[in-house]
Amino acid sequence: MTHPELSTTDYGLIGRPLGHSQSKAFFTRLFAERGSSESYDNFELPALTPEALYGLVLLNPKLKGFNVTAPYKEEIIQYLDRLTPEAERVGAVNTVKIVRDNTGRVTALIGHNTDVEGFRESVRPMAESLPAGAGALVLGTGGASKAVVEALSQLGVPSLKVSRAKSGEGVIGYGDIDAAMLASHPLVVNATPLGTAPAIDTCPPFPYELLGPANSCHDLVYNPAETEFMRRASAAGATVKNGLDMLHRQALASLNFWNNNQ
């Protein structure tokens, strides 16, 4: 990392790629509305190495923390000093707080997961409208899906992960989904990156024709505003929602974490 021009930034985002991300725009607008001089920048890392991570922290002495997006939400954990209980339960991190002493020396990197809070509050209306005992299907098995499963658990909604390849307990294949499965698991969450700009014509290999008005479909993707997953689900009669509300909620939770004693 050689970005001396970013040496005064307060917060940032690491991941790859970052062209689709709206985090910087959201925080920039938020700081302007609050009359704050704080700043937020993107740090696209081709690989997550100790040199890249520690270089980022050293080259940005004002940096209070950063968000983490795909594909580094799980990989980042090995470089952190400790995790919050939320991040421990999830096994993935999307927010890192940089703790410094009064000389500016870094004393700890603390990992947290605000995706849980962001998704929990975004999906709450859908979850609360489910029939008693109804569950959810979570598409994907990566770091984002782990946060989704934890959030659903906090809302009392049991879930099953769905993957192209069955990979353990609580994981089914797309071929296992039938009408009965969707009747008992009417909430469907896309926790894969499929459909994210610029690959807007992609979507999970889900049996969309089995969906109907009794189903609710929440996509974590927010760019584009209507994903292919949402378009197909809506055409089948399902209620749909994108990930923009979740993005805003987890961003505010991240800001709170960076600026409060933990």
C-alpha cells in the first residue's frame, strides 16, 4: 500500500473489488449532513497480506477503523488481536476498530460484525410476518451468510443454508428445494454476491418458479437496486427487498463501534 494522499482519512473499507460499493458515498453524505470533517475512503487490496494490512494502518495515522467486505470477512480474523462476542459467534468480521495509545501507536485491532445488527433490523418486518415456526433459506455459505444466520437466530427464525455443493450440517443443495420446503421456509435470503454490478444478469440457481405471494425474498446486494434475484422473485409473486437498508444500518452500527469504548 502506497497511498500517502490518504494519510488523513478517518475510516475506510477494504475488500476486492470495491467499484460497486456505496459505503464511501453513504459516509461522505452522512458526515456532510452532520457538519463533520471526518472522511471515509476505499482501500482495494489485491490480496490480504500482513504487509497490506499493517501498511494501511501505518500510512493512515488518523485511521480509527475500517469495514471489511468480500472476500476478506473470514480471512481478516487471523490478523486481529481479539473479537467481540458477536464476531466470535458469527465467525466473520466486517468491522475493525484500531486502538491506539496517546502517542498514536497501535495497541490492538478489534474485530466486530455489524452485519448482524444491520440485517436483523432490515429483515425484521419480513421475519415478524412469518407464520409461527416458519424458517428461512439462506443462499450461500460465506461470511455474509454467517451473519444472516446469526441475525435470524436472534429473531427466532430457524434457517438452512443453501449451496451448490452440500458442505456440512444445516446445508442443503439447490436441488433439494421443492414446494414443501418453500412452504416451511417462506423467507429466502440471497447472501451470495451473485447479481452485484457489473455482473447484473447473474443470480443464484434457485427454483424461482416455485415462489409465490407467501414468500419474502431479501437480497443483501444493493447495486443494482433491483437484482436479477429480486426481479425473478417478484415476477413469481414474492415480496422483495434489496440490501441498501441493511448497508445503512450496519454502517451506522460500525460508526458507533469505532467511536465508543469497547
